[in-house]
Amino acid sequence: MAQRRFKRAVFKEIIFIITHLHKARKMIKRTDKYTSEDRAKFAREIMSRMRKAAKTHSLVYGMENLPTEGGFIMYSNHQGKYDAIGIIESYDKPCRALWKRETADYIVARECCGLVEAKTIDVENELLATLRTLNEIAKEVKDEGRVYLIFPEGGYDNNKNNLQEFKHGCFRCSLKSKSPIVPVCIYDSWKAMDQESTKEWVTTQIHYLEPIPYEDYKHLGEKELAELVKSKIQAQLDLIESGADFGVPSKIL
């Protein structure tokens, strides 16, 4: 049975999903009644419930590295369905995301996308629309102080804790917004919903790395910037694999 852990989470919480998704759709439509903070908080509630149903804990490190003022963009490696859930749940403020349209159409994902005001793209078939979306993100980050989460690998393919190629086009968002970049390293996230076993709880890790200010990358092109961020995430993965001690987690989900 493919993706048994993910299906277990959905089936176990089917009543919760039905009732809460109805409320989620209402909140998405009533922007006059519900603020971004209201919707983001409700999204985290749904994500928390799904995480627990998938028998997953997450150790979160480096939350002190997250800027407290102004907009910024987080770029994370990508391993599976749980990645955005873990990161967005761990961040206590509204965090928008750039989502692949194909995965954003799944049940629960669709509603969570709406609640966090995510943007969706189809890079393969809508290049010009994708460019417009990236420019919109840059404007929101610069002018409105929004926080965005982007997965520069674009997707995942049973890559587990191995990095794939970073698509450099998404880094135009940072170059145009001139905002800080926060590399995010996730580890064992693929185990949360994409593996077959459902017997044991799994533990993932989320590491918020030191921000890269615009002054430190303004001389780089998109491709060079992608390689810089990728190298920092790879270095953190290497530390984790080596058994490095990161001390007490900032948060445990």
C-alpha cells in the first residue's frame, strides 16, 4: 500500500478533516472577517493534527536565526509531503509558500495553501505566469514585509536526505526584494508521511541556518546564489550525518 503513513493520517483524522476543511474554506473566502494571522494560526492547527496522526515529532533548531522584523525568504531542501507542514507549523507567524500546483491540489494541501495564502506555479507549462508569480513574491516581501517559504528543488523523488539540483530561477525573488535569505535544512522529513511503516513514531529535524543579508549576495547571479544556499544546506546535512551535537532544540513539535 503506497504511502501508508500518509493515508493513515488522513483516515485517522477523517472527521476532523471534514469539519475543519469546511471552516478553512469559509475563512479563505471571508478575508474581511479573518486576518492573515487568524488563517495562519488555523492552518498550523490543521498541520499539527496531521503531524500527530502521522506519528511524527520534529526537533527545531536555530529559531533565533529568524529575522524578527521585515520580510525575508526561507529556502529549504525538499523530501516529501511533510516538509511544508513541519516548517510552517514551527514558525509562529504567518508564512506564505510557493507551491507546485500539482501537489497543491491534494485534499488538505489545497485548504492549507489557501489559509497561508500560498502561490502555486506550473513551471513546465506556464513559464510567463511563473515569472509573474516570482515577481509578485518579491514585491510582497519588499513592500509588505511578507515571509515566504520556497523549495528550490521544485519537488522530490525518493531523494530522502540527498540534495537534488536547485532551480536557480526562484532566487530572483531575493535578488529583486533585496531581503535576507534564511537557508532551512530538513532531515529525515521524508519518513513522516512518505515511508510505508506506521508502527513507530519518527523524528525529523528542522534547522534554521544563519541569515544571508542582501549585502552578502547582491553581487551574485541567480545560479551562483542557488549554489551558495545549496552549499550551506549541504554543510548542515553533513554535520547532522556526522552526529554533531546541536544542543537543546529551540522547539519540539
